[in-house]
Amino acid sequence: MIKIPPYLKKGDTIAITCPAGYMEAKKIKTCVETLQQWGFQVMIGKTVGSKSTNYFSGTDEERKDELQALLDEPSIKAILCGRGGYGVTRIIDQLDFKTFKKNPKWIIGFSDITVLHAHLLTRCNTASLHAPMANAFNEGGVKLPYVQSLQKALKGTKASYSCAPNTMNQLGKATGVLMGGNLALIAHLVGSNIVYKTKGAILFLEDVGEYAYNIDRMFIQLKRAGILSQLNGLILGGFTDRKDTTLPFGKTIEEILQEHIAEFDYPVCFGFPVSHDTENYALKVGATVELSITAKTVKLKEIG
């Protein structure tokens, strides 16, 4: 049975850390103020706004040591990653989750944080939150339902989302354990010991800044690895800031996706609000959910 960390209550502490790419400290100001307004205390890690001289938010050792300390510290009830980018796979094998397994807590983030979600589900059998990070709180984002969905998830409200129908959707109803995240990272994990075990699952995928040919290549990789064939359902989110080569690939992203899922008869949703853009609902990786797709409605709700 998948372990669900304790939901947060007033006065609990959320730590903010940057286990991957660099983030300016000023960009978490609104996030910190909002978390405090929600009733939580906030601890800010040294990796936030670190004096980095390269892409990362500190050295591998600094990022690893800080995340390890937060995983082990019993007073920290949730860990919010400031941003993704790249870097978690550089430290994941050096982290020790023994204490975490005994006293699990919520790990929150998306993009490169997909690596943590996959590790927590496959190696720790523990749920986590694929959800907006610190920067999403800025520029009015805190008022939108996507950031608000994080507050609800942390306090234990079961997710229930809907989105507009799409003519490319494959209709039907399915239940399964929800898992997923960034397409590039999930393809990256194929062959590792933390690749998602997708038999009977509801998988969600999103990505940003990818060339059309690379989306095609990654979907072929997932198919060859058996990740798509065993699903009960598939949720395709935003594929934003898309690119194409000088000589066009010849198909849109949607056409590429449709081509690769056409052979499967399970329900498939296109355009679900999970993405690198503003539209990014909090999704509980490890929760049992029901996906229902009709010609007029698309609904995803947590049932476990």
C-alpha cells in the first residue's frame, strides 16, 4: 500500500530548497508570504539564492546535504522545491531515505523534480505532490486555482479537476494509481532503478521547450520500454514553448502524440492543465484516481 504523508495543519513548517537549478532569492518572496498567510511556518534553505557561479543552485554536495538534512529533520513537514531545471539526477543516488521512510513528508515540485517523484514512489512507496513551485506564486499566480490547489492538497482535500473536451481525446473511464511528470525526465529514467512501474496506472505527461522530433523520439522510447502499453489511462498536459527544425518535422506536437497513442484503447485526455505554464494543478503522485472522458466532459478525481 502506498504511504500518504501526514497532511499539514496550522503552524507546521514548510522548507524551501533548490536541489537543481539556480533561483534568485527575491523570487520566493511572494511564495513565503503566501505560505505564512496559509498558516504555515517557512524555513528557507541556503541553496535558495546561493552564490552560484554556474547553472546549479550550489555544488552537488551542497544541494545534496541540504536536501538530506530536510528529509531527516522531523520538524519539517513538507519540502517545496524552489525550481526545477536540471540537477536532481546528479544527487539522487547519494541521498539516504531511511529516516524519510519512517517519517514521510510531502515533497513538492515539478519539471526536474519528477526524478524525486519517481524515486519516492518506486523506492519508498510514498506519495508526493507534482505541483506549482515558488515562482508560480508571482505575478498574480497566487490567486489562480492552480496555486490554490496546492494549498488544498497540503491540507488533505481530495483532488477533483475538470478541463475542456478535445476532439483528439479517446473516450472512456479508468481508475489507477496516478504517476507521471515531465516527459524528458521520464524518458531519461528508462533503464534506471526508479523508472515508473506503469502497469494499471494513470500516467500524466507534460514538457517545455522541446523540438517536435524530440517529442517523437521520447514517445518511441516510452513505447519501446513498455511504459505506454500497460496503462489504464493517459493524461497529456501542456507541451509549451515548442520548437521545430529549420526543415520542419512535418507534424504538430498533437499529431505526433495522437499517432503514438492510436494503437491503445484506454482513455486519453489531451490538453489537461498540467504544464510548465500557468495552468498546473497539484497532482498527487501515488494517489488512486478515476479518469472519466466523454465527448463533453473530462474529469479527474482522487478516490483513494
